[in-house]
Amino acid sequence: MNKQTTASFNNQTLSTLEHKGQPYIAMQPLADHLGIDWADNITKINGQYRQSAHIFTQRSTGKAHQLLCLPLSDLIGFLYSTDLSAVKPEFILALKNFKQQCIQRLLNNAERTHSPELSLLITPLLAA
């Protein structure tokens, strides 16, 4: 049995399920919240995240529902790879800031670990 909990994301409550000690996020409610096309994202998840995606069966009101979920650890990559033009207008700035923070953290880590090659690859992304 998978433990179901919730997580708050951008003033939205999202379903999370724990599987083998790892939290998973139900992706369709997240896609709906952001306004991104669910069919396109099923293809994206089945391609880029095929190895880590998991389908959970959840029962509510006597019916079984299938939830396509990603581990929380993959959510950063999923959001980073989401095109700004695909989200609702009210999320564009937040997603853009999120992407910049990801790049900055990668750069900080590269500098902290003395990885000049990685720094050279990441620095041009900050200007984008």
C-alpha cells in the first residue's frame, strides 16, 4: 500500500504518494494547474522519464483511477524542461525565476567543487 499525502506547490495542493520510501508527484494535476498540455507531457514523461515514472492505481468513490507520477527528485528536471510559452501567463515569471535559480545553483556548485569546465558550460545560460 502506498502512503498518500499532499504537497503545496504555488498555492495548489498536489497529491503525493510514497513508494519504496520515495515521494512521487501526480503529474496530471500539476500539468492542469500550470496550464500545460497533458497529452504532450505524457509523451515527455514516457520519453525522458520512462525509467523513473510510475503509474499508481488510486481508489476513490468506488472507482479506480490511474495516476502517472514522477519521483519528487525528477520534478526539478521536468519543470526546468517546461517551455515558458506553454504555461499559463501567471506562471511565466515564476518558472523563469525557477530556471534561473537552477542555473545559479549549478554554477555555485561547479565553483565550490572547482569544476572550471562545468562553470564554462553553465555561465552562458545565465545570460539567456
